[in-house]
Amino acid sequence: MINYKEELAAVRAEINAVDKELIPLFDRRMALSSRVANIKAKGNLAITDEAREREVIASAVAASDGSHDSEVASFARTLIALSKIRQNQSLQLSDPVDFPLPAPSKPPGVTVGFQGVSGAWGEFAAGELFPGAEKQQLEYFEDVFTAVKSGRIVYGVLPIENSQTGAIGEVYDLLRRHSCYIVGQMWVTVAQCLLGLPGATLSEIREVFSHPEGFNQCRRFLKNRSWDLTACRNTAVAAQTVARKASNKFAAIGSRQAAEIHGLEVLAPDITDNKNNKTRFIAIAAAPEYDETSGTTSITFSTLHKSGALCAVLESFNLAGINLSRIESRPVNGEKYRFFADLQANIFSAATQDALRQAAAQCDYFEVLGCY
């Protein structure tokens, strides 16, 4: 009978022997990278040399037996990335990542802003994230950001993604534009309802108001119904609009809470396509707030427009054992993209800081959006 444990142990012993040969060679290569950095510094030469990188990868693939070409190419790219990090370190260049010190958390009772009117999902999220806070209604998403930056409110609460319809791109764009920090998050179960005047019937309805996300989340219910769909800034604004029009011809898609606040009736409950529909809300502030218990770090970055650039950035987190829970891209100036990513990591960790520096070394723009 074959003893598979013994057979596995024997193969692992061979692997250990190979690793003992590889590591001194790797140390030697890193030392050579430092020498390369010194020569580049003397000659005022750029750290990145794309022609040389292609040559190294092609040479590595040519030296292999042909059975693992893609793996060999990936191995060579990793060596190049680590080599460039070593060169930056050898030249003692400025830290590629700004790690802003956290501000102390604010006491209860501060002012928190949300987009929309009373009954909005944002109002509910604000109450959950900041119990006892004074809540302020703001008309647009950007109004929340400007109020935070000006100090008129301490925190802002905004939706950033939905489990059914995906990212809310405008909020991602505003995060970068206004340089606010993410300081908290929560998921809110969103059960949309059709709201109308008391006594109204579905047959009387001619026009329905809601936020575009509300329409997207209720496509199956709306399908084959000959209603005009009118977009509003917020589902609670939609409910308010229907209440003011005071006609059975109008209805809104929104929450039960919005119906109660604006004197409407639920004409059709829980019309969301996905009964597990949830929206992720973030809390923003003018300064970062985090401690040793924070579990998520959000970043934004852009890469050079070349093959493998994004992979090189993500490999930094893979090598550090850091999980990415989300990555989102937004177009910038035509073909170029800006990426937003959430890492399951804490900035207080030295390993996380090293991974962020390694990733930043592969980017032409890199910024930490918050740790929370």
C-alpha cells in the first residue's frame, strides 16, 4: 500500500532544497537592483524602463522548458516589481503614500448630513451610524461633500453601492474631487414599495416618481405597465412630490417610512426584484478617523496605460495576503481609468503600509481614502 504522506513529505523536502537555492539568488538579485538604482541616480535615468522589462520577461520565458510560460512570465513581472521597489528604497525617494494621522472621533450629538428629505434611506442610515445626531437634509450628493469640507456639518452619509445595481458612480467621483475621508459604513436592507394617496388604485396611476436606482431595483414590477417614469433626486423626494400633487394619478417608489411621513399609503409592498436588496452607505468626514480595530482601508489610484499595470498593483496585495473586498473603475479623460478598491486591512499594520507603498510604486496616482 502506497504511503501518500511519506511520498508528499519526500517531494516537499525537494521543494525545500530548491527554495534554499532560490533565496540566495533572490538576495543577490535585490542587491544588484540597489546597484542599478545608484547608476540610474548618477545618470539621472528613470526607474522604469519598459524596453528592459520586456527584455527580462522574454529572456525568462526563453530560458524555461516551455511548459510553464505564463507562470514564468508572471514570476519575472513580480521580480521586476520588487526590483523597482528596492530601487526606490535605495534612492530614498519620498514616501509614495500619505498616511494621514487619524483625528479623534466626535462626541454624540454632532450634525450629520444626508441627501434628500425626511424618509430617505440616507436618513435611516445616518440615524443608525450616528445615534442621537442632529440630521440635516441636503439637496444633492455634492452638497453633502461641500458641507463637510466647509465644516457646516461634521459627517455626511451617502449611498455608494447597491447589491443589485452596483456602484453609484457619482459618489465615487465626488470622493476624489472633494478629498473627503471615509470613516464608517453600513449596509441597509432596502425594501422598496409603491406609494400613493390613500384609497388610490393601480389602475388609476399614470406617472411614477423615484430615484433612478429605485426604478432599476423594481424592473420586474414595472415591466409591461404603461406608466411614465420620472426620475427624482431621492426616493423620499418622490414621495413628497406625490403628496404635494394630491392626485391618484401619481405614485412613488420608496420606503414605508417615507409613506408614513408624507401621508401616503403603501399600494404595493416589497416590489424590489431582489428581496435581499441592500445598499451600502458610507460616512465621510474632513479628516480620517481610525484605530487598531478598523478593518477596512479604501484607496483610489490610476496606473500607466500599459499591459499588466493593474495586475502589478494588485499583486502587491496578493503577496501581502490582503483580501480585496471590492474594486471599481471610473473613466478619466477618455481611455484612462481611475480605480477604487476596498482592502480588508488596517493602516496601523506595518505589513499593510508596506503593501500600500509597493502598490503606489506601480501607479502614477495613489491616495488613501480612509480606514474604518
